[in-house]
Amino acid sequence: MVSQSCKILSTFVNLNVRKMPNHNYVSGEKPFFLCDDHARIENEVAVRFMVFAVRWNDDRRNFDVLASITGDSLGPISLNGLDGLEL
């Protein structure tokens, strides 16, 4: 089973392959997930997701987040030329 983890503000978001419908893992030097509509989830891509669970990790001193991109308006998003998200 494959899952993708990304680091956001010292928080890891785990997107399990079961919560990523129609996405296929593509291995290689720069691995990514490719959706049936050709959208890509790879390193440094902004992704809108729904949070199912949050847990504090004492070893890493941060939060672990279990998330899904199953649903309307979820998945990789365009930042329309922005260099990054402003929170």
C-alpha cells in the first residue's frame, strides 16, 4: 500500500491511496500520483483535503494528520502563479 506524506508547517499530512480515488502512483527519481484527468500530486503541489484525524507525535514534536481527497473540490489546486500559500 502506498501513501503520500507532505510536510506543512511542521505537520505531516498522510493521504492513503485508498483515500485518493483514480490516482495512480508513478515511481521514479521524482515520484508522483497521476489522476485519470492528468492532474498530478507531487512534491511542492498544493492539495485541498478533508481531515479525518489528528494526532500529536511526541517523537517528532508535531501533529500527524490523516486526510482524504475524496469529494468535490478536493485534490491538487492551482495557485494561479502564486509562489506559495499565505496563511
